[in-house]
Amino acid sequence: MLQTVPQLGLAKPRKIATFPCYTFLIVQVINAGQTLFLAETENALMQTDDSGLIDALQINQASGIRNMWWIGDLWAAGSIAFRPLIIIPGTTTGSGLNGALQPFGVVPTV
């Protein structure tokens, strides 16, 4: 799905989802000149380290299609406000999301 992300530094980062267990994600930045920043916390996207860098995963069009496993909160912001492609293919096979199949012996909490 295409998710709108705000511009870094001009708006609050967007919480895309919370994953209670490792979930497979596919991420792609479609247009050139845009960078997507992904982090586990909102603060990671709002602060820079001593060298001026943001402590986040940076993905741009040159990165191509990125496959990754993620657990916990997924926060996102962009170099400008835009819509990257974030695909969560495991939402029906054990991702821990509502409606997903649970491992044997695990009772989902609602």
C-alpha cells in the first residue's frame, strides 16, 4: 500500500504500524529525489547525532526494492512529503496482526 509520510523536520513522523512479532516488509521509494527514513521510535527521526546524521534506515529510489524483517513500532518520515510503497505480505500468515494465524498454543489477545 502507498503510505503518505511527512517531511522530516517540518511535521511529526508517522507511525505506520506496530508489529508484535517479526514481520516481513517490502519497501520501495518510487520517485527519484526522495528519501524514506524508517526507525523504531519517533525520537530517532526527530534528532540527529553528533555528526548531524539521523539514526534511521534510509531508503531512496537507487536502493531498489528493500526486503526486511521488522518487529515493534515502524515510524517513517521523508526528505519531502511523499508516498513510498510499503508492502506487508505476511499479514495473514503469522505476522501477529489482528486476524493473522497464530503459532500453535498461542492464544491471541484482543
